[in-house]
Amino acid sequence: MDADRSGQATEPYGAAAAGGPRARLRMARLGLWTLAAVLAARQVTAVLTTSPGERLTAWETWVGPGGVLHVSGSLYDSTRFTGTPFGGLVLAPLTGPAEQALGWGWTFGTLLLVVALGLIAARALPRPVGRRTEILAGPVAVSLLMLSLPVRNTLWLGQTSIIPVLLVLLGCFVARGQRVGGVLTGVAAALQPALLLLTPLLWFTGRRRAAAATGVTFAAATALAWAALPHDSHTYWVHHLAGTGLGGPADDPANQSLHGALLRLGLRGPLETGLFLLIGAAVVALALRRAVRYAHDGQLLLAVAVTGCAVIAVSPTAWRHQLLWVLLTVVGRVGGRARDRPVWPVAVILVMTLPAKTMLPNMAFLHPLRDNTVLLVALAAATAAPFLSRGSPYFRTPVPTPYAPPAPARFAFVPLLPFLRRVLIRPNLLLELLLIRVTYSAYAQVRLAVTGGSNSAGRARAEEHGQQILDLERLLHMDIEYAVNHAVVRIGRLREFFDIYYTSFHFVVPLAVLGLLYWRRPVDYRWARASLGFATLLALVGFWLYPLAPPRLMPGLGIIDTVHGVQDFSRPDYGTLTHLTNQYAAMPSLHFGWSLWCGVVIAVIAPKPWTKALGLLHPLFTAAAIVTTGNHWILDAAGGAVVVGAGFGLTYLFQGPRARTAVAAAGIGSGPPVPEKDRAPG
């Protein structure tokens, strides 16, 4: 008779009960494959519905009717072809009468290559893997590839950068026999020469036949191309030093190699070349040493990905569509605690799926980081990221996260999402900063996009809504904006105070509250952060559905804009959109909403009455500031209060009582132990 670990018999009932998790896994796999299919269809549709002159531009320069493979001179005469001569030789048969239909075939063929790459990567995960991982890894890998910038660029441009990565993975994980695997890797190196770095990896991990086959295949393919295209081979290998300078300026931010980064820093000539060779040699030595260690540890996919990151760094040019190696490093595990485990994969996925300007704000001192984001992650993966070995006790079972014990809520159906249990320790700081930055960038982009169509149409609609709000306030005898605005304008010190309060405290106070909660009250930090996120999301819906002209942008009302200066209503698009903000995103007022959130959080958590009262003064001052400066109606503040109340309500509805309340209700002694440094004071 079967028995579980507790010694209790499982019986047929246990087998039947196990069908539940298996059914959920099957449904999850089906949902993930559906998501992958939707992403693939979206990418293909975006390419094929674009005019022919704007899509597959890289492919057209190779094999199109006027492409470089049709000219009588060199492949590189037009400076549009950036591959190796062997790549040009392989592409040559693609020219001919099939060119008109080849764009469709090329796009769908690339799509199939991406799917194959994702499935092979999922299959190559270090063993043993859990059943859930084994079932879900394939669709997750394909979905991440479809979202990644390299794949999107490859599909859009018609590039071949998927092929070398796929050949390497086929050679390492699918091919039978070392020689066959080495031949596939050698062909990949003939298409992307820096992949020869895989040869020492193969050699030092005992795959010497594969290493020899890689070198021989690369040499044979290159010699074949040299014999067939001697002038092009001389141009590529000698004149352009293995492709350096082909495909655009090497200091373009799209080139994420060390060479490109040094050029962007203003270095030129022998100094730049010497630093590139010196740093590149150090990166190669460190990366190969780490890769060999991970391969011996049974993490060959991670070893190959680490080597690929070194390839990115030391290549003369590593364009955006050639950066897939970084995404493969998500298989590495970093951190011994469960709360730290998501940091590396989240950081890699964000870097590989979002533009760099989304990751970092547009500040001059951050431009060196923003312009080299992928390179920095690749260097970290190649030389510094502390990936765990499979022998580590934390590799499969990290230190668990302590959760608050469940506590009774006011309603039986709360919480609606019981798996979102209350965590008793602070989250990882780097992960929080990444998510806050990306979330705020998404908020800013959506806020900018809500312009009501064209600028003129958006202005007309926003002014119509402004008149509706004014009429409603007059009906309720609340239309005090004009009187308050003109009264404060006459008092210089008071006007300056409210101007500063409006422009400065909007961000400073919420960030300060979040920072203090994170450091001093981590149990309450998650609850407060979630409610603020829900409120902001609901506000975005309001901006989208109800663009509203604030009092200062209502023609004929006579409101004086004390912050922005005199308004120019003669411009038909004035006020609709600026480089910083959509000025018609006024309902609800997040100036007031965020200040009210601060006041409520301080009032709930602060231990002393005077601190609570001081916290509640902030929304009162903010309400006065947004009205006196002419930036909001009274009803905008009411809308801000509604979304903040809804944010707190949704947090309670989904997760139940906040953690401190839950711990107090159940008894602190009955909960899991909390490390002393992570406990909330008091």
C-alpha cells in the first residue's frame, strides 16, 4: 500500500486528488501556449502589415531585387551587408524568382526557428527538474523569446541572428555525437566569428572532438568563402578587421559591445584599441573559467549562455538582434533566499524586453548606464553574477519566505486571492527599485498617450469636460477656483509657498513614506505599496476615459497659472501634450490622491497622535495647492480620494487584512519565525 511521507495511506482517493494539480498544470500549459501563439501572431502581423519598404529592410538589402547579392561588385560596396562572406555565400541561393514570396516564407521560417530555440532551451535545463517546470518551461521560453527585443528586431529587419544561436544549442543539446555537434557549432562561428570562444569551452569540458570539429568546420567554411569570394573575404577579414565598421557607426547605442561603449565614452585611436583588447581579454578569461565550472556542475546551458555574453562583449560590433545570449542566462539561479531568487531573472527579462529609456530616467549623468544597459548585464553574467552550483543547499530549496498566518476578515469571501499571502519581511531592494521604475515609466507613457486622438480633438474634448465639471460645481456651489486663485496671487509669499508645494512635494513625500516603510515597517510596506499601485492604475483609467482641461487651461475663465506662466490659448494644440506630461490628465487628481494615500498610511501606522495629525496635514496643503495654482478643480480632488479609497479596498479584497492586523489576530507566537533584522519595530 502506498503511503505519503507522513505515513498515511494514499489509497485511490490520493490518486484521484492528484488529478487536480495535474489538471491545473495542463490548463496552465494550454494558457501559456495560447499566450505564446498570440504573441507570435502579433509579431508576424506587425511585420507583414507594414509596407514593403519599411519591413524586412535588412533582408531586402541582401536578397531583394536591388540587394547586394545581385550587384556585380563586392558584397560590401554598399556597406549594407554586415555578415561574413560565408554568410553571403549561404544566402546567395535565396535569390531568384522566389523573391516576391520569400518575405512571407522568411518571416514564418524565422518564427519556427524561434519556437525551436525556445523548446531546445527548455529541454536543456539542468536536471533534475520538477514536473511543473518540465511542463511549463517550453511555452514560457517561447513567450519570453517572442517578447524579447532581439527577436522582435530579427523579425522586423529580416535578420539571420537566430540561426547561430540555434546551431549552437543544437550542437550542444540535440546532436548525437561530438563531431556532429562540433560541425554545427563551427557553422555558427562561420556566421558569427566571435562564437569561436565556444571552442575552449568545449575543449576544457572534455568535449575535445567537438572542439576540434568546431575549429575545422570554421576554417573550412571560411576558406570556402575565401576561394569563392576572395575580394569580399579580404575586405571583411583584413580591411574591416572581422566586420568592424560594417553596419553603421560603431559608437551607435545599438552596438552593445565593449568597443562601442568605449567609443561612446569619447575614447579613440590606440588608447581605445588597447583598452578594448585589455578589458576583452580579462572578460574572456573570467567568463571561460566560470563557464567551465558551470559545465562541470551540470549547467551546460548556463555555461553556453555565459560564454555567449562574453561573445557580445568582445565582438567588434554586437547589434541589438545579436543579444539573445543574455536572455538565456535566466536559467542561472542567484541568491540563497526565496525573496532574492527572482531578482536576476526579472532584471534580465526587463532589460531584454524593454527599451533602455524605460529602465532609467532621462538624466544626463545616467546616459552612460542607459546607453550600455545590455552590455552591463552581459558583463555581469559573464564575470560577476554569483550563480549557484547544483551542489549548493539553496539551489533547489532556497530559504523560505515567512508569511503571516491567516486571520478572519470582515467578509467570508475575503481574500479573493488567498495565494497572495501576507509576507512578513521586506522584499529585495533591487527588485523593488526595478519594478517601481518600470511601473512609473509605464504610467508616464500611458498618461502621455491619453490625448484624445489628435491634439485639436483632444483639446476640444478636454475643454468640453472642463465645462461639465464647472457646471456641476456651480450646481453644488463649489466653484471656488477663481476666487481662491486670485486671492492667493495677491499675496506673494503665499503664492510662492503653494507653487513650491505643488511642484516638489508630489513626488518627495510618497517616496519618503515608501522608503521609511521599507526600512522601518517592512510588514506594512507591501500593503501600502499595493494600495498605491491600485490607486494609480485606476487613475490611468480615469485619464483615458475622461480627459479634462484644468482651470488654468479653460479659455475665458481667467484663472492665473502661477506655476507655468501665461497661457497661449491661440495655439490650437496648446496644453494637450508636452514632452513631460499630458496636461489634460486631470481627473482624478493624483497630486491629491497620492498625498491622501500618504496621510492615511501615516495616520494608520504612526505611533503618536501628533505624527498622525502631521501626516493628515499633507493632503490638506496639497488640496489647497492644486486649487490655488489653477491646476485642478475641487472635484478632481474628490476623484483622487475615490481612487485611493478603491486602492485600499482592492488590497483588502484581494489579500485580506494587512499583515500586522493578521499577526495580531492570530497571535504572533503561532506564525513562522521572522529574522530579527527583518522584523517591524514596535
